[in-house]
Amino acid sequence: MSSRKAETGLSRTMSAIDGPAGRISRRRCLSLIGLLSAVPLAGCFEPLYGQRVTETGTDLRTSLQTITVAAAGDRTAQVFRNELLFLLRGGKDGANPLYRLEYRIAQRVSAVSVQVLSDVPQSYILTLTVVYTLWDIGQDRVVLNGSSFANASFSFSNQRFANSRAQLDAQQRAAKVIAGEVRTRLATFMASGTA
């Protein structure tokens, strides 16, 4: 019975707000409610790419520039390494490295669609997986382990050059996605000391 009274009271209040002038006040009420509900969460989020001081008291960007990345073994690893170095240092030379990132990249290609008449694969999905380890150079110990993967699709045709070019493009796209994810995890570790 009390819920019916509450509904009646709410409908009376809302009908009192109706009308040309009431619609404006209803919008204001709703935006005020939205604003007030966001206030308690305002302190929960911090920008990862802004001016952020780590637990050691250094700037996050400066801390990320102290990471050196191991040399690449093949073309896909080189794309990953170049993108990660750009994200960590912004094209600057990294002097005085304190950390070393070692990584392994594995690649898998699987067919996802087949031409009905010729039974030849028509499109593929390329999956790149990176397993990485962050070493503290001064203490010679592992401080962070992790892995990340990304998928990229490419089409298959009867032209050999177009197929190899499409696969290379898929490798580049996946490697750049993985580099972005690894950079985010490294930044999280540097900012808080935990992965």
C-alpha cells in the first residue's frame, strides 16, 4: 500500500514539473542528479598520460623513459619494439636505463572462411601473442611478468604478392595493438608499483 502512495506522490510531482517551463526544470533536475552521482567517483580516476607522480616521487613519463627494450629477432618483433619505444619515450633517446624489457612473440594464422566451390581459404585471422618480463637492472631481478595478444584479419586472393602484403599489414596492426597494451601495463606498474 505504501508503494502505491509513493508512486502516486511521484507522479504528482512529475506532473507538476510538466509543461513548457517544467521540461526545462526536469532537464535541470536530471542533469543535477547525474552531476551529483558523479561527484563521489571524481577522485577515483587519474589520467594515465597526464602529469602523474609515481610512488618514488618521479614523473611517470620520466620513469617510462628508463625502460630499455630488448632487440628484435624478426620483422614483427621489430614493429612491436619500435611502436613500444615510441610510446615509452616519444622518439627520445633513453639515457640511464633502470629497467630492461625482454619479450617473445608467437604468431598463429588460422582460416576463418573458405570458398565453397574451390575449398580454398578466403580470409584468415592472425593472432600475435607476446610474453614479456621486466627486469630491474640494478637488482638483477624480475619485477613484472605478463602476456598480451591481439587479433587481426586479412583476406586471401589468387595474387601471391597481395596475400603476403595483407599478412604483413595484419602483423603490423596486431603488433601495434600489443605495444599499446604493454605500454599501459608498464605505466600502471610504474605509477603504483604493482601490475
